[in-house]
Amino acid sequence: MSVDVSDAGVAVHARTRSGVPTGCTGCGQLSAWFHSRYVRRLADVCLGGRPVRIDLSVRRLYCENETCPKRTFAEQVPGLTVRYQRRTPQLQRLVEDVGVVLAGRGGSRMLRILNVTLSRCTVLSQLMRVPLPPLETPRVLGVDDFALYGDTYGTLLVDATTRLPLTLWEGRDADQLSRWLREHPGVEVACRDGSLTYRQGIAGGAPDAVQVSDRFHLWQGLSRRVQDIASAHRGCLPAALPPAGESGPAPAEETLGSTAADTRAARHARRLFEAVQALTRTGRSHSSVARELGLDRRTVSKYARARTWQEVMRRPPRKPSTLDPYLNYLQQRWDEGQHSAKILHEELQAKGYLGHYQRVKMAVAPLRRGLPLDEPRERPPSPRETARWITTHPHRRNLHINDRLPRLLEHCPELRKTHDLVRRFAAMLDNHDATPLPDWLDDLAGSGLAPLVGLAGALREDRHAVAQGITTPYSSGVNEGRITDVKLQKRLMAGRAGVPLLRHRVVLIAHLRRRYADRTTVSPR
């Protein structure tokens, strides 16, 4: 063996031994009947930052087995050569692992840094040649959907015990899931969300499996209904503010009208509200009204459910500013006769203000027009914030929420009823006790609140899976984590990957991480 080192790389010249029997690649029988020699040129991993090429002289031999279909065969060196391959197994594993982690373009660029020149198509081709791990039917199966592209969704199956993805495909229909379950019998528990499609698919493919409706999705669905109720009673939200002095909170209509009646958004909301209400009073459907007004059907439904145009107004709360602690000083200096925003900004900087000059200029603009300084004032909570107040555990609420939420619940009976129902369901989840579930569903249906009535109907149809989700430790948390990983792989491939390539990468990268994590784990002494 000889080694040549140059600026172009490292060249290793070697040859196999003569007279040593080797196994036939067709039948495996040993043979030493020499035929000829030829040179194989193999690429290996870099050495000292330089590419390595191995010029290996190997023998071609006759097969002495008369029944073997091969007349001659080339000998293979274990750990160094593989049939029909011009890379060593070590370099081939590197190419495959880089392809799994970074896909085509990213993998090609990383390999170029490692002095391995391969095109993106070659990297993807080597990736797709990697066999998927053998699929073992899990005892606990996780099923969830994910957005593939546009309005097209896919289905992901996860082994909830090993936390590894099994497979994925395009679409989320029940027949495909039922077919997969029949081809892989043995699933005992199936975790899913409240989807009717997956419920039917699991029932058709694994009728004996216990279906578990995920707790997170149950709580998320309830939280959305709470936000819908808060939006429908937006006029009650200003009651959460503390009273100014001895006077109580201003009436909802007066507060909303004084703060937002003259804005452009308010005029637009009023026009849409009047147009939608005028058309829906004639008995027309929401779809027909949406087509005539050029609106989305959900927008028409929102305006049709509202009692006043103020209920559909979006009023984002004022965000706190770094200038707020200095507003009193600005007012004082303005009254003293200093009207230069530049000088005021320099004075504030001397006091520790780190903001931009433009913010100071905008703050004193009302003073130039004879208006009062725009001092920070508290806004009513938004429907989303109100829903978060109600769904937060009482022991985890801060003093701000504990001061305002009781005032709001006392003012609005609908929100108080919603709060009581939410806390009862939270108690079931905390205690893992589904015994009060039937009575809670009856109270939910009889609450008189349309969002909760609809939720009660959906949960009653799926009550067995809901009870399992409350009482059993199984959930879809593993599914959500794997779907986040699927979205990451999609973004790495700029959304142009087909389903087979996406499936290959999602499954292989999970096993690759597990393999390297096991290698880096240090055993205790």
C-alpha cells in the first residue's frame, strides 16, 4: 500500500491479497480460482480537511459452483467496498445522514464544506434509497392531521409509547386510516382529537381499540367557545375596569361610543352591521347575504349574531411604552415653556430614557394642538383576554385578574355562568374523574348560550372518548410535537417536497436523533 499527498487531496493505492479464497456474491461459496484484476476508485471521508481517494486493486474470480448463475464475480472487502458503489460505507453513511437532516440543497452545501462534491439530486437519490425502519404495530397509537399545502391536509401516525413517527400520507379520510389499521392489527388505544373523520376511521379499522379524545383539544375547544361568548357580550367588558373615584363604571354603550364612535373602523363596522341586519331580517341565508355583500360567510354570521355594532369592534389595547414614566416630566417642562422636542429628548436621555427622539416628538404633538397629553389609560379587556382570565386556574391568576374578573362576572350573568361551567370541567381534568361529565353536559346544553350548546352536542356524541381523555393518562401531546417537526422539515425543503420524500425524512430523522442521543448518553459509573 502507498499513499500520495498533494494539494488536490490524499490518494491511497492498495491491493487485495492473492490466493485468499473469498465468497461468491451469488451463492456464497468460497473460491480462489483467479480470473483477472481491476482497479476500483473509492471516495472516502476527508482526512485533515483534504478529500481522500482509494485506488483499490481487487480480483475477479470464477465461481466453482456449477449451479450458480454467476460465472465470475468481483471480491468485496468488508467495511471498505459495497457492490456497485464508489463510496466507502463510512462516507455513504455520512451522505445519507446529511441528506436526512438537511435534504437536497442544504445537504449538498454541507457536503461541499466537507470536500464531498455531490449535487442535490444525488443527495436526495441516496436519501430515498435508505430503507425505512421496520414498522411494528404500536399498542398506543397517536393520530393527528397537519397542513400539507394550501387547503390540503395530511395524516400522521405516531407510536405514543416510543414517541417515534410511524408513517404519514396525504389526506385525512376515514377509509385510508381504517385500511392501515386493518393491515396492522394490534392497536389497543388510539389517541386523537375530536375529529369525526378519525373517530369513524378508528372504529372501522380497529373496533376493539379504546379511543381517547385528547385533553388539550377538549380544553382548547372549550376556550374558543368562551371567547365567542365574550365577543358576543363585548359591551359588558368595560365593567371589569375599576371605577373612577366614587362613580361606577360608565355604561357600555356610552364607553364604547365615546372611545370609538368617530373612528374609521367604527364607521365601517356600523355600515356592515346595518347592511347585514337589514338583509338577514328578510329571512335570507347567511351564504346569500355573503355573496351579495362580497363578504366571508363567517363575517356575515358574526354581524348577524351581534346585537349592536359595538360588539364586533376590534379595539386593541394600548401597549405600555418606555416613555410612560416620563410623561409627567414632559407635561411639567411644557408648562414651563420648553416646547422643543429635541431638547426634551436630550433631557429625558439624561434621566435614563433610552427611546428614540421620534417617540418624544409624537408624544408632545397633542400639546401643540392644545390637547391634553396622551397619558396611559387602561382599556377594557379584549374577548381573548377575558377568555384567558376565565380559563386560568384561580391559584395562578395574578392580582390584576383577581381584582377585575369578579367585577366583570358580577356585572355579566352569562360570563358568570360560563366561568362556573369552565371551572367544573377543569376540576374533572384535575381529579381525572369523569363521573360528573353527564350532569355537566346537561348543564352545558341548558345554559342558553349558543356556543356552549353546540359544544355540548359534539361532546355528547363522543362522550366515551371524552371520558377516556379525562380519566386515562394517554394524550396527543406526542402527536403535536411530531407535527411541529413535520412543519420544520417542510420549511427546510421550501414546501416543494412530495409526500414520499417528506415521509422518508420525518421517519428517518426521528430515528437518527434517537441513535445519536443514545451514543452521547454517558452511563453512570
